[in-house]
Amino acid sequence: MDDFTKFPNGMPNGALPGSGKRGKQPSRSEVERAVATLIRWTGDDPERQGLADTPARVTRAFEEWFSGYGEDPEQLLQRTFEEVAGYDEMVLLRNIRFVSHCEHHMAPITGRVHIGYLPRNRVVGISKLIRVVEVFARRLQIQERLTAEIANTLDRVLQPHGVAVVVEGTHGCMTSRGVNRAEATLVTSRMLGVFRDRHDTRQEFLAAVELGGGKGLE
């Protein structure tokens, strides 16, 4: 079939800036032809043996890399648990590995996300936190927006006392082109509620994710 059948609602359907101006979705055969055109543009022959199946492979890879457009992150958080025996301390999940792609060069962004929240009356399964990261990461992104989307969604759906998100990312557009700085890591953060208002709560989170006591994230 020519359509992107792996996506529940078509690919893509996420509410990103400009998403209402996409027009008719290209067919699979159109995408494969576009990849073949790019191969020819590089100076190679898309019909040679080693590249003959590359357009189809790239199309399948795009389906996986950008599958986040076909999922609703808020829906993932609907099932919560209220029987927590009065637990009212921070919930922290560190080192959530992610792979995304920058919207400027479509180069990989790889790194890890740290999430903390202070529950009000309910908690969510930890796997759901990972899935929220994956949904937003599997879209064309900039790291700043990725950070804000994760934090804002958790805050809006769970309505905790506060949410903290820190993202550490290495960007392929810097490591493989341009300035060619493989050692450069971008750190972004979003603090909401008590994590923004209370210095000690914010510092507790930053110390727990081992970011040097929060230097540069005040």
C-alpha cells in the first residue's frame, strides 16, 4: 500500500506549528522517489545493487523515527494511581535515553531526559513517563521545545505540585557538520510549580540528577 499505514491516524498528525498547512499526504511511492532523487543529487546511482532498496528502507526508517506524530501523549497519562499510602515526596526518573531529529537539518539528536514531579494526589506508571518522552522525541524537534512539551504535558494532565525536566542532548548538526564539535552537549530545563518557586526543591532535583548542584540552571 502507498499510504503510511503504520500510523493509527496517518503520518503525521501531531499538532506542531504549521501542521494545518501540510495539504495532501504524499504516498509511499512518492517518498521513495524523493529519496532516490536525493541519492542521485549526491552523485550516486540509486539503481546500483547496494542502493536499490535504500529508498524503501529510508521510508520505513522515517515511519519509525517520526511515529510520534501518530500518538497522543496526553492519552498515555490518563491512567493514574491514587493508592500511594500518603506518599508526597518527589518522584524522579533519570537517564531516559532518546533519539530525535532536529527540524533544521534532520540530523539526529541523542541524549537523555531527567523527569521529576511532586505528586498531589496521584502518580503515573513510570513506563508512561518514558512513552511521553518517546512520543515528543519522535517528531522533528528543537531541544528547547522538546523540553517544554514534556514538562507542560505532565503538568497539565497530572496536575502535580510541580514538574521538573532536564534534557541533555548531542546534536548531529554540530558533531558531523558546521562547527564539528563532537564534545558539545546542550542542556535545557523546564521548571514548573514548586520546582520554579522553591530553590531548595529545585536544588534537590538537580543534585539528584547529578548536574553539579544546578550550576547554570538557576
